[in-house]
Amino acid sequence: MKKLVLSFLISILFLVVHGQLPYHLYQHTFPLVDTQNEKVLEMLEQVSENQIIGDVEHLCSYLNRRADAIHIYNVKNWLVSQYENMNLDSVYLHEFEAIPYNDSVPFPTAPNVIGFQRGKTKPNEFIVCGAHYDSFVRTEGAFDPDTLVSPGADDNASGVAGILTTARILSNYEFERSIIYASWNAEEFGLLGSAAFARDCRADSIDIVAYFNLDMTGYVEPGYDICIHLLYTTCDTLLGNFTKQVGNVYLPGIIIKRAYLQSGDTDYSSFNRNGYQAISPSEHVLRLSPYIHSVDDIIGLSLNSWEQSVTFTKLNLACVAHAAGIISESVDEIDYSDEEIVSFDVFDLFGRLVYAEKGILKNINEINVTNLQSGIYIGRFFTVNGNSFSKKFFVKY
């Protein structure tokens, strides 16, 4: 979670005064959640505190996770390996130009890491959840970013672990809408990774129904109870009410209410500013960890409540599952690839039709898609016997 600079505060004030708050590119409502869903309860039972601890411990084992340090590439590689071990349709890297908010000179850094799960009935509508994987420590004077110590346990290894847990569990189920699990980079330099992704989605007319963020989930001030404060704008009240419904149903006894940060910002704003509904559950906004952005953002001191981290993870998982549309009965698709193909459609990772052929009579190994750019695609094939099946394939030159 980064601090806002004065110029940015002034720009936001200007938008508020002139009534130019972000609007929604797409109009969506959310399901009423007033009773527990058995499938979601089954998912929540799989949330493992030990798994979250293991992920946080690994992320804190790097000297730092600064976006401008060499270690960030090793973190990226580890995240890719985690997503590749899940039951996802694809894992890809989203490159972006990193220009800090207080500078005009880009610096080299690792990309966003994206896990993609294709929806079954509404594949071109997306639920996105994410957390930034970079860390930060305050410095004075000249310094070498490669040698700084910045463990970033609460900010934001805790959030990354929550998203990884959500992806590991939900990737074994089927949903109506597609789901994107994201690990953002360079949040601490001005929400750079998530802002670039949200801008690209807007430019490509990607229909993101909702974005759920996790940033700092594990600090509870001694003497106080676990609580969840929800950060969202007034135009995203529908999403805020939906999140509170889900929390009240699945996390009874936990205080869940809207609140406002006294300073700072986090990745949900990148989506809100680009016309998408977005929300970020937060630790108590008046009692955030006092150790973030320091060498003391460590397990036990700054991240002092695994129970709260588990609670935030469960809220994120339940919200994503309900918003994506749970398919109760899973039906395995039959592979009819030995039958002759009469037509097929090719979709990119965002569910957009990029190529199609009709009136053909070919075996699947005779189909030529070399006209496509390098990338990952999903083909929907229709056979001479009236059957259909889907296959994921790669085009590489």
C-alpha cells in the first residue's frame, strides 16, 4: 500500500469537485447472498492456514521484493511456478512500462503474473482478484535497491498468499464467468502494474464485472478483535453491499463495514478509475500495521494474526465464487476430436472471437491457424455428427 503524493490528492479533489468520478463501462448487478451455498462451504473448508503461512514465509525469504531490484524477477518466477501447478486454463505475463509517479524515467521490472480460468457460459465476462507482490522500505540518501532488506510480510505477502489460496481452490471448480487471478508488480511506485492492466482492459473493451483486492490482511492491534473494513467508492455501492452480504453469511461474528483510508491507496483504485466496480477489504483503517515499509514488516510483529489472514482469504474466495456464478454440477466434456470438423471458432484469453472457419470438412490435425499471432487460444470445434468440443492450443513462431 503506497502513500499518496500531494499532486495526486489535488487531482482527485478536482475530479470530485467537478463531478467527474469514474463511471461504469458495463452495467452489472450481483446475486443476493442470504444463505450459505454448500459448494462454497466445501471450498472454504479447503482454506489452509498452513498453506498461507508457507506462501508468506517463502515471499519473505527474498532479501526484498522491490520493483526496482533484481530479486523481483526471482519472485516472478516463483509465482509463475505456483500458478502453473494449478488447474488453470493458462498462465501469462502482462508486461508494462514502469514509470514512478514522482519521475518520468521508466525502470526495468518484472511483469504482472496472471492466472486465467475460463468461464463455461459467460466466458467474456470477468471476475478479477489480485494482490501486489512487490515490497518497499523507506530510505534516506543514496542506496542500492539490490541490497536493501524489505521483507514485506503484511504489505503484501499476506495478500498474495490469499490470492494464491483462492486460485488453488477455485481452479478445481466450474463457474459461469471467467476468473483472473493476478499478482501485480510495482504497486509501491504508484499502482503501476494494476493501472497498466486496467487501462489495457478498458482499451480492449474487456468486460470486468468486479475486481476484488487483497492488500495487508494480517495485522491486528493487540487488545482488539479481528475486523474487515471495506474500501470502495460511492459509485461501487452495489459491490460493497454484495461483499457485506457474503461476509455476513459466511463469516458471522466478524465486523464488516465500509471505511476510508486516512492516507494512501491500493490497487482497487486502478480498476475504479478505469470504469470497473472494485473493492478492497482492509485491516482496521485507524489501526493499520505501524511496521509497513520498514525492515520490521515481518512475521510475528507486523503480520501477527494468521486467523485474520485466513478470514480475509475466505471472504475473497466466497465473493469471487458467488460473483463468478457457481456451477453446481460439473459435466466432463467428451472429446470428439476423432470426428471430422465442419466448423470452428477461435477465442483469445479474454473470450473474444479472433478467427473462425465454416463449411469445411477436415480432421483436427489438418486445421491451419498459422495466421494467428503467437499466444494461447481456445478453440471450439463442431463435428460432422453434430457434436462439439473445446481445446486449448498454443501458437508460437
